[in-house]
Amino acid sequence: ERLEKAGVDISVGYPEIPPRDEIPIFVDQAHAIRDYDVEFIERGKNADPEKKALFSAAKEVINLTKNVGTEIVGLQLSDLTDQQKDELALLIAERVVVFFKDQDLSPQEQLKLGKYYGNVEIHPQAPHVPGLPGTSVIWNDYKQSHGLKLNFANNNLGNWDSQKNPAVGNQVWHTDLVHERQPAGYTHLHLDAIPDVGGDTMWASGYGAYDKLSDEFKQFLDGKEAVYVSAHGYLNRDDVFGGPQKIERTHPLVRTHPATGWKYLSVNRVMTKRIVGLSPVESDLILNYLFDVYEKNADLQ
């Protein structure tokens, strides 16, 4: 109903699948898709720290936990001024995830809002709303009907071996697009179908995870880099029968958010493969501890 109201033509099928000849098959193809710098925009950097324009227009502002999650009640994203959008960017930077219920936002407006915050990711493999590349569709019923896998079973991603850890759940903690040259600044989800029970997604604070560490351990990690891998596997041109290969990128293990100036721990069990400069044994020991900091401290979530 939301799509039809917005004038999206779904008569030819929904969602729209990227043309087969545009979907990367080989790892070098996928690596090259965004192997260049794009303009970085940080809207929250110069926003009002008190967020008066945003908060005064809301009926209620609810912090859901100490470290992560805020709900804004009584505001439509489609009505936000640029000043309110900038303050929202700062709020997201501080609170990690922000929720707006009962939104009338169309897919076109969602895409426009995304472009305000920067370059919008157009996923080379994911289906999207017809005519609107950049509005990826996550739809398990669709994937199931087309015989596609619904989880990470049988994939070895980063430091997580699914053969040893077949369950999903906390084993699939991740950060979007960390394998890219410039990882995602935001992920904007609009839920069209919500179950009465279940279907929950959890978030965790990288700031809180970093603050859990001792000062000496922080000093050890600061300046270290890690290798991050893609969720999807691709073929190696030189060894097409050698199994799937992941895109790999190197990024700082500890990063500083440009809007808040706060340091955060940038690791996740699914896509962080190894720490640069350490032996495999050393890297695995440290990474598994850091993964546990995220996953086993409920006050971060």
C-alpha cells in the first residue's frame, strides 16, 4: 500500500532485481565498484548540541537504554527542516540508533533524505524498490521463495566459522559495509511488515565497548588496523573452483566519530578478520575478547 500510494509501479514485479550482467561475479569486479573516494558529509558536526529544533518539535524523546537507542515521538521524517536533520545526525552519532514510529515516508522521500546525509549506497546484488536504486529490499519471504539463503550458514566470514558455530543470533553481530573503502555512515531502515512477536534487531554502542577497556589496553589498540571482509563471496578469476573469496579492506581498529569526537571500538565477529601486524594466534585471542565485549555486556545494547 505504501508503494502504490507513492506511485511506485509494481506491475512488473517487486522487488526489482539488478540486471544480471551488472551483478559482480569476480572478486576484483566487486572490489572495484567503490574503490574511489566520495565526498564525505558530516551533518551533525555543526549541529546544535542541545538539539532544540528537533526536540522542541517532538511530543516526547525517550532514551531506551543508557548507551544506545532513542525514540522520537510525534515527528514525521518527511517534515524535518535542514536544521532538524542536522540535529538528528548528531543524535544518531551520540545514541547509535534512533527510532521513529508511524511514519508516512515514501520510498522517494526516504531516498531523498539519504542523499541529504551523503552518497547513497547502491548495492550491486540486492533487489530494490522498482525505479529507485539505493532503496534496497530486505525480504526473507522473497528470498525463501527464490531459494536464497536466509542466514550466513555455510559461509566463513571474517573471524567467524559457521561450521563450528551454526547458530545465528549473536554470532551475526556486524557493521554494514565495513569492507568498502569508505564504510557506511548511516543505515536507514523502513519497516513495511512487522511481526506481532519477535523479529527483533539488536544494536550495541562502540563507544561503550571502547570505554569498557583499561587505559593500557586502549593505548595498545589505538593506531592498530584490522582487515575487514565482505558478507558476500565472489569467484577468483585465477582459481574459479577454489571457493568464494571475500573483498578485504584495512581500516583503523579504533575510530573517532567526526561529529562527537568520541572514540569507538570498530570490530564485529562476522567481518573483522585479523589485526594487522600481529600473529594469527595473537590476533585471534585479542579479537575474540573484543567481540565478547560487544556481545556479552548487556548494558552496551
